[in-house]
Amino acid sequence: MKLNVRSSLWYLAFTVGFIILLLLISRWTFYFETMFRNTFQMYPWIIYIILLNIPIGIYLGIPSFFNELKKQGRWRVNIGKLLFIGLPMALLAFFMYFPMFNQLPEFLVKLVANPNTMIYFRLGTIVTGYILITSLIKEEKSALTV
């Protein structure tokens, strides 16, 4: 097995960039949590905290996006992926803030009230960011079509 220096440096740079992104997001999260505690207002600070996780998903999708950049062809958006994966994940992240979900069954209210479930809302936004960036694809022209 041969070590490829160029790809190893790219992986190292990607990892360092990811760590820097996590540090920046944690700093902004701390700032928004402080504003939430100081103002005693839930909105808009909690929404900002949840939205801060979208760049994590976008960053994780960057290698796939770079592979698409190398291809020849026209840019397309994978609407199915956005509608059937991205939209449900975004709804998962924000379902307790939509007025139409105010009448939840009791077991879901207990689930939402549990502070340990906040990770699922954040995970939903990470997946949403990943789906946003990976749904941009290039369709290569086939040799048969003129």
C-alpha cells in the first residue's frame, strides 16, 4: 500500500478545517445560549442555535461536491433527494416550532421536553445541510445523445 502525499495532505486540511468549523460553531452556540439566558427570550436564539448545524452538514458534503465539480455536464438539482430526505430532516429539526404541531400526542410532548432529544434536532439540521450540498449534481452527456 503506497501513501499518497497529496491526498493525505488534503485529508489533513479537511480535518483541520472541520475542527476549526466545530470550534467556531461552539463559540457562536455559546454566544446565542448566553443571549437566550440574558434576555429570557427563546426566539430567535434557539432557532439560530439549531441553524448553526447546517454548515457542518454542508462541510461534510464538500468532498462529494468537489467530485461533481470535476465532471463535465450541466448542473441539476436532485429534487427527489431534497423533498424526501432534506425536507423531512428540516421538519424534524424544527417541528416543535411550527404552529401546526402544537397539538402533539402526550408521548411526543414528553419526548420534546426531554433535554437529551435536542441532539436529534441538531442531527436533523446536519443531515439537511449534507442533503443541500449533495443534491447539486452534474449530469454527464452520454456518447449516444447528440
